[in-house]
Amino acid sequence: VRAFPLPRHRNLAILPTNLLLCGQESLERQRADRYTGASIRAHPGKMRPALARTLIERYTKPDDWILDPLSGIGTTGVEAVHLGRNYVGIELEPRFVTLQRQNLKRARKHGASGMGTVYQGDAQRLDGWNRSLKTSLSEDGPVDAIITSPPYGGRLKSERGPRSKLLCQWIEEGRVPATLIPASYGIGPQNLGNLRGARYLEGMRQVYRGCYQCLRSGGLMLLVLQPDREQQHLRPLHHETATLCQDLGFELLDELVAVLGRIVASPGQPARLTTHTSFWRRLAVAHLREAGHPVTLCQLEYVLVFRKPPVEPARHLTPKAKSGRQAALAGPGVRSG
Ligand SMILES: C[S@@+](CC[C@H](N)C(=O)[O-])C[C@H]1O[C@@H](n2cnc3c(N)ncnc32)[C@H](O)[C@@H]1O
């Protein structure tokens, strides 16, 4: 098991806390020129780069292999390779895979030292993918850490779909084309973003089961997610996910709160929060409030920290198995660095 040492001089005042400030810098600055404009515009639910960076720095070390099985345009991957970690991504939608490849290529151009690979595929079938790797490796999965943000069953649709009166009106008036903003990540039931309720949870169970098998013993899985909302009702997706993963054998170690808004504190003034949220989210909350439901604008994401239980040291990878693992994970995909 990796040790996470005490701060220098055993200074207990600077222990890491479970509060992460991820909105202090604008999203434009966080993405700077690391991501192509096309990828930023195309994906409706990206992770904040500042959050990905913090998690990678805090929970992994250089040369580790990080997997993101629901990887979108590759925020985890781009930040990982810039920080000298190696990365494997899986993404279902071919257009996001193409855009992610371009982002990883750009990272390599900018001097990122880690290797980055993305595969197009269904994350519900990770166990099959891992089985072929395991033949040349140890009993353990080959991945040191998993960092991912799952889609939330049907959320995009409910925020941007037919219930968005303003969008419907603009489309009717011909002010915006109907295709301007995708109402989902993609079509079809394989995309977990299109599923709801029990079907969504069953799909995610498959993904997390595969994640468990891909992880080495003692490896961490970090899930970034928000509670979901079905109209006025809050659905505690983070609680449901915690239970789901514990049932699969993961240990739940921690829950962090990432603050998405920007906290501005001037001397002598009370601190203020500048909110950061999409137009669609605001609109959805405004509609609910108009209809008499006292709901608020979500300004946080939870990070659930899970661990695959460690085993005795004898089962750790030998140097030979380690180099086999590197070759197997890097595979035929696109490499960065
Ligand atoms: C919340 S987004 C992740 C965004 C990513 N963290 C980023 O910053 O670009 C979830 C992603 O999961 C993908 N996805 C949904 N179902 C999938 C499946 N069965 N297999 C692989 N990817 C899937 C969606 O297409 C979407 O891009």
C-alpha cells in the first residue's frame, strides 16, 4: 500500500482537507490552450481541469497508470500526461474519441512526458478488456488509479431537452438551429447518459465491476459526481454510487467536496461566492423555483475516494510483469510522449 506521509515537520495545520476550491480560476484559463476549441465546444459535461490536476497530484505519483473509462474529451488524460503519469481512456462516442486524440496529441506537442492512449469502446465491458491483459500479467489488475466522472442518467436531456421552453422557443423562431447544442452525449442505450433509474444503475454497476478488476490491489478509484435531480426531487446519486461500489468490494475511504464557484475575499469584507454554472442549469433551477419548489443552484461536486482492498506484498508486480503491463496498456492507440 502506498504511504501518504504526514506533512513536513509533522505540521498538523497543513493536512489536506476535504474541501477543494476548483473555481478560483476561470474555466477558460483552466483550459488555456491545452484543449482544442472544437473539443471544448463539443462536449456538454467536462470535468474541471483544476479538479483533475488536484486529484492526480494528490492521489497518484509520476509513472503511475491512470484509467478513465468514461473519458469524454480526455481532461483526466491531458492533465495526467502533463503531470508525468501514464493514461488509458475509454470513450463510447467516436466523435469524442477523435477530439480526445487531438487533445492528447497537443499535450505531446507541448512536452507532456506521460504516455496517453484512448480506445473507443463500451466501458460496461471493461472486464473482457482486462481479461486479455491479465493473461500476460499478474492476478492483479494493471491500473494504479481510476479517475472518472460518470454521466448522470438523462440529466442533459431533462435540462436541455423539450422541457427547456426557451430553447424550444428559439428553435421554433429559427434563432438557433436545433442541432446547436446536443441534448445528450450520443444516441442509443449503450450511452449510460441516456439511461435512467434501475437501468442506469445496472449499467454503472457493470462499469464499476470492470474498474475493480482493472485496478491493482490497494489502487484508488476517484469518482467525481453531483447529486442528480428529477424535477424538484433530489436524487442522491453520490450515496447510491457509494453503496453500489461498496457492494462490489471497494472500500469507501473519503468524500471530498469540490466548490465550483469562485470565492472572492477582500480584506475587511465578507467573502462572496461568484457562481459558476451553465445557462441550462440556471434555467432549469429558475423554472423549478417559479413553479414553487425551493431548490438551489448546485455549486459543488463530490469526489468519492474508493480503494480496492490491499493484499499481502508477495502479490505485487515483479519488474518483468511491470514492463509487460506497460506494453499491454499502451497498446495500439495514440501515444503522447
Ligand atoms: C461526464 S462525461 C465525462 C467527461 C470527461 N471527464 C471530460 O472531461 O471530457 C461522461 C462520458 O461518458 C461517456 N459514456 C457514456 N456511456 C459510456 C459507455 N457505455 N462507455 C464508454 N463511455 C461512455 C459519454 O459519452 C461522456 O463522454
